Amino acid sequence: MASGFDEWVTARTPSLLRFAHVLAGTDEAAQKAVRTALARLWSSWETDRRAVEPDLRARDAVVRACPSRWPAHVPDRAPVTVGAGSPEVDERPVAAWLGTLPLRRRAVVVLTYLEARPDHDVADVLGLSEASVRSQRQRALATLPAGVPAEPGARGQAISAALEVLASSATTHLPDLRAGIEPPPARPRRGPWLAVLAVLGLVVGVAWITHENRSPSGVITYPKLTVPATWRVESYAGVQVRVPATWGWGGAPIHADFFEGSSRLGACGADQAAVGPDSSTTSDASSTTGFVGRPAVLTFRCVPWGSDGVMPSTDALWFGSPMKLGFKALGPVVAETRAIGGQRVTVFSADPQLRREVLGSAEAVDTDANGCPTRAVQAPVAGPSGLTASSMSVCVYSQDTGVPVLLWSGREDAAAARHYVDAVAGASAGACTSSPQGEWVALGLAGDGGERWDVVNLGCARIMTARGPAASLGPGTLGPWAHNAIRAYVSGPRDPAADVAAYFRSPTG
């Protein structure tokens, strides 16, 4: 069986069926298109999956397998209310319009307004340039029926709402797997086509058996969503998401030799928040505090995977999650997992919309929205002379697993950055000859013309700068940035002074 294909199909079949249903107009045509698309994808999974995002290749295959036109008859349905407090949406005019569009133009509309995909993704799916995507969309919109708002923002919302109503009626499993599958055009070797059917029989059966009853339908599609402006950015190892500002910070399961079992997997504080969300104090966190967890040892009270005290029972997110893709009911919450940027991200919540919003905000990045590079900053950088900092990026790196990763990031404003710069200038200390090990913090001071990077070496309790002497750790140099999640993830110096210990968790956990 192709590595990872079964889990990918488990997670993605419902969203592919929604996409195909709106594109093809009927469940029957949608199911046939998805069966064919999955078969084509499986036949080249190992060779192509690293070159092109599987979600995009799957949609390309669905488009190719869909009929060129919608059925002539559009079901006569009453307007539908989508979501609590939402207005009634009459999807019939949009459905009638969509059915008249050529297939490629119809696909541009569905990818744009149902799945909220950017132009470069639409271009990749359809083999077009981004300019052609925009041209096809404009030509489609020029034929919209009367009654759809003309103003671009309202028009987009109306189309999206209508397509969501159409998608909500899609079947989200494949009840008759082999019916209507068309083999790939390339002639397979003797035997593999039977293996394709066998794999699809197993995988899609698992997808239907294990997925929860999705309400709203298609919660696993992960379209790019706009989340509340009050939500904050969290990132780990090149993947960033946005989460409610009321969430605190905690752990996630880790791999370690001291755990039993073949997986060597366990948890050292993964079931609840270790630090609350208050930005100015060490606020108490309870078992009901939502949190973002990262693979880290937050307490020496560790338990093996599968033991009590591993799974959260409240709203939470795990980076680097060991959970399987898809859904799993866990008492008061449901765990929903997607793969992105080489890792899995799991959101725990009883609220499907919250899970969808958080996972819909996930993206792989080289530098996150707080200004922290995924590639570790291990040495200070001088930056331009006379730099006036307008902000400060706080980047916590860890190499406890052998390879440095960005563990946590935050950003401070101009006032905190200036306070820090002044404090460092007046806190010179002896040089530190060792390189940072285990955990360290890189502080990026951004301003007109460039960036300056200082490195906090916790092994020798010094802040290393590229210009001037090292600075000692103290309330002045720590106060502007050492709060929030620092207290969850960063151990202080081995023998910290009393006025420094308050800014970090104990080195012994």
C-alpha cells in the first residue's frame, strides 16, 4: 500500500465529494469522478506526491473526470438558512448560472468561492496562468443572473453562501466503490489495477466507518478562512495557525527513549494548559483553559501514550501530533487532525466550527507572522548601524530532538523593543564562549533598513550581540519579552539569581 495514502484518503474523501458535487451537479456524477480521481492518484502516489500538493492533484483529477455540463434540471428547493443567525440563501439562481458555464470556468468559480483557494492554487489545479484564472473568473461573473449583488464583496459572499448550500447536500462517503471507475489512461502493469480497487475498498471503507457524522457537512475541507482579528498567531517547526487569544500554552506528546512500547511515545503535560493567556502575569491555568501544545517536557510527571492524563478534555491544539488524520471522538471533545508542512496538527473541541476555523488558518511558512524564521537563528547579527527598532520578534528554538526547531514565537511592540535595547546597552557582562545548546531565544529587532538579531544563551546566562559586549540577564533585559509562553517552554539558567528565576520555569521541570 502506498505510504500515507490510506490516511490521506480518510481525511480528504468528504471534501473531494463536496467539491465534485458542486462541480458536477449530482451525487452520482460526483461519486464517479472521485472514484476515478482516487484511482489515478493512487497509481502515481509515491512518485508525484512530493512534487505537487496531493489536494491540488486530486482536484485536477476530479475536474478531468467530471462531465462537461451540469444536468439540465436544477432541483426546485426552498431557500436555506446556513448557520445560526445567518440570512436565508436562495442558491437556485447561482446553481442555474453555474450549470451553464464551461467546465474549466465552472471549476474556477468553485475553487475560488467554495474552497476559498488563492489564484496560484487554482492555476496549479487547472494548468493555467494566474492571469488566465482571473480572466476566466471575470468572464463567468459577467454572466451572473439578476438578483446577485453587483458590489464585489457582497457578490463574493452571495456566491460562496449559495455554493455552500449546494455542497451541504453532497454525500460524504462512497457507498458503491467500484461502480463507474475508469482506469487511468496509462496502461498499468499486470495486476496493479486490481490492487487499486482493493486499496480503495479498504481505505474508503475506513473513511466512512471512522469519520464522525459531519455537521456542518464538509468540516474537514479546511478552506482558507478569515478568523477573528483578536486571534493570535502560534507557530511550531514551520507551521503557523491562529487561535483564540484566551488560550494558554502547554505540551503535546513527544517521542523519548524512556517511554515503553514500540512507538516510544508519551506525554509530559499534554492534557492541559501549563500557563494561562495573561500577557503580564503568571496567570493560573486550569483543566478548562484552552491551550496550544507543543512536543515538550513541561513536567517530570510523564505517562506513556494511551494512559490517562494524555488527552485534553477542553479546547486545545497539538503541533507535531501523533493522531491519525481525520476525526476521533474523545468524550467531551472531538479531535480533528490534518497534515500540513510535514507534520500533523490536531484541534480538540466540541465545536466543529472552531475546529474548522483553527485548522483552516494553518499554513506552512519559512518565516512566521511574528517575524521568526523556521531555520534557527544561532548567532547574533549586527543589522544596520543606528537601527531604530519598531518591533521585536521573540523566537524560542529547541534542539532537544537533535535538530533545531522553532518551538514558539511572539512579537513585542516598539516601546518594548526600545526598552530592551536601552537595557542591553547598560548591562554589559563577561563574554560567553559556548554556543547555545538545548533551548535558546533569538530576539529580532526590526526597523527601517534591516534587522538586528541578539541571541540569549541560557547556558551562560548572557545575551550575545554582534556589536558591543554581551549583556547579563536581569529584570531590565528580560522584562520586555520574557513572559507568556516563555514560562511554559524555556528553562532558566542552571543557577539563576532570584530576580531572574521568576521569568522562567525551573530547569528541573
